[in-house]
Amino acid sequence: MYWRTVPTFVAGVLATVVVAVLVWCRGVVRADSALTDRMVQWWAGVWLSTAGARVAACGCEHLTSAAPCVVVSNHQSSLDPIVQVRVLPVSLRVLAMRKLFRIPLFGPAMRTIGMIEVDRESPDFRRIDQAAARDLAAGHSLLAYPEGRISLDGAIGEFKDGAFIIAVANQVPVVPVAIHGTRGIWPPGRKVIRGGQVGIVAGSPLQTRGLTQRDVAGLREQARKVICTAHRDLVAAESRRARD
């Protein structure tokens, strides 16, 4: 069942080394270019193809019309950001946990590209806000997981405010995105890979123009409701396929 594990990690590590070296050679000055995005998408494509992940996405037109925006998603697996930077049709920069930035080659490349480091235990909100504003001003969209961590049981947890504060502060839309199927391919907390189907649904943009920090809670709950509804639909569709 898990014969894909070794090939996936070997190919993924090699792709990471290649892209990290190219990013370093190009430097920070050219990190915002379309070529950087294509390199990141190629890197993600290597992971997905060797993992046997088959991705079906709908609603992607909402992202192209809203960019730059803050994309918020439920979090089911370490595979989620790999799927989303490959499939979502915008230039994405990810708010990612600190331990990823400590990985040799990978971490420095993430910093060069403009990914945003988040310490879950003691977040530096001022630094995060400044990095987010810089990425959005450069035309990138931000990908955030407002649950704060991967769901261990697949249920969608409560959302934190951070991504929504960023969206309101920069007056950019929030695009809620539901993802399902990645935990079956790369289960949380395990280093095993098996092929499978991934579903992604992007909802309509939630506008923030004119909103203030007092509106953050309502915006957060509105986004969570959209994601929960879309996720239930993805689960139901998977059940129908299994019966057929």
C-alpha cells in the first residue's frame, strides 16, 4: 500500500535541493518573479506526481479575480500546501510554522522566496504583519491555515484571527478554500505515502474593503462556515464515488 513512500521522499528531496540552489543563485532581488513561482510549482508537481495525488479543483476563477488576496484553508495534512501552491492559479506565499525554516536548504530558500515564518508558541505579530504587507504589495497572495495546526482527526477546528487581521489591515479579499483527501495520501504524523484523490473547492471572495478590526470575528466565522460547507460536500462526493 505504501510503496510510493520512498520514491516520493527521494524525488521530493532532490527537487527541493534543485529549487533551493536555483533560488539562492537568483537571490532576493528576483524572488518575486514569475520564474520563481514556476520553480515552486514544478517542485510541488514533483511531490504530487510521485505521491500519486490526483487533484480535482473547482472555483479557481475566484482566486484569479481576487488576487492579491488572503487564502484561508482547513488543514488536513503536510501535503496541503504542496497541493495548493501547485493547483491554485495565483502567486502564493505561505504562512508556515517555524520548524520548517530550520530544515537545511529548504528553510533558507523559503525565506528568500518570501514565505512567512510563524512561531505558534510566541508569534512576532509585528514582523508577520510587515512580511505579509510586503508580499501583498508585491502582488503575491497569502496562504494561511487559521486552525493553526494539522487536524489529527480530520474535523475542522476553530479558526484563529491572524489571517483575517492581515486581510482587513491590507484591505484585500479573503478567499476560503476547502481541501479533502490529503490525509489519506499523507496521514498526519506519519512518514508514509499512498496515492489518492484530492478535492479542492475555492469559495467566492469575502471582501474586506471598509472593514475594521471590529469586523474580524464576523469575517473569520463567515470564512469558516464556507469552508465547512464545502468540505462536507467533498466528503459526500467521496462517499458516493466509493459506493459506485
